[in-house]
Amino acid sequence: MSEETGTDGMIVGDSGTRDSRLRRIAEGEWAGWSMWNSDAFEMRAGPFYERVDADGSGVSAFRAGQEHMNGGGFMHGGCLMTFADAALFTIARHAMEGHFGVTVNLSGDFLSSARVGAFMEGRGRVTRATRSLVFVQGLITADGEPALSFTGIIKKMGKR
């Protein structure tokens, strides 16, 4: 899976076309990562970033802020599950074969808490892909420590 950035900052994917929904970050803490411009909810909940590692696997990340915490000062479980849902699609992007998708199942096990300032990262693998479904298993870490294990199923919809 190859990806490069056009002169306009948009991602150029395998098909050679620019995707205006995915924008590469050029500077700061997130230089080299990309973010979706097209998902208003994820922008408010995160923002969440993604990249493709050298081995072709998708990685998602964000920095935990005060806005992500619950009343007890720990990351809100809903925030972790929202991030898991976003990571699900990053992990499965290649297996989606250019289709849109919807989450039909997302299950998580909370393993530990996260505090303000933690580097949150989501990684995983596709465990099975069929013509219409993609099954994913993943792990979210907070500063490298396991915080949430999750599994999810994406239903492929129409082609992009």
C-alpha cells in the first residue's frame, strides 16, 4: 500500500487519485501523520491521526487532553471506544478495497486508565476479510501501556 502527498497536501493513494478527505500534516508533533477532514465527529472527539507503517499496517493516534477526561480525571470510556472505532477503519483500510464501510460490531475490554497528556495509539490486524465484511482485532495503548483491547466488524458498502 503506497501513499504519498501531492503538492496540495492531499494524500495520493494506490489509485493515483488525490483524496481531499485525508490531509497529511507537515509540521509539529503530528508531522508525517494524516487526518480526515471529512468526519466532523472525529474532529471534535479527537482529533485523531493516522499513518501507514513501513510494513503496511495502519496506526492511529492522538494526544489525550482535558476534554477527553471523565469527572474522575481519567480518559472517558466513550472516548476510548470512539477512538477504537476510528482505529478500526485505519487498521482495515487496505482490506476495505476502496469501499465505504459501517461498523456493525465493536466490543472493547478496558484494561487500564489514561491521563491527560498520554500518547494514545491504536494498532491491530485484520483477522478475516470476506467480500462484504472485515473483522479486526486491536489494542489501544496509553504511553505504551495497554488501555483497551477491542474487536470490530465492518460491513463494506458501495465503492468510493
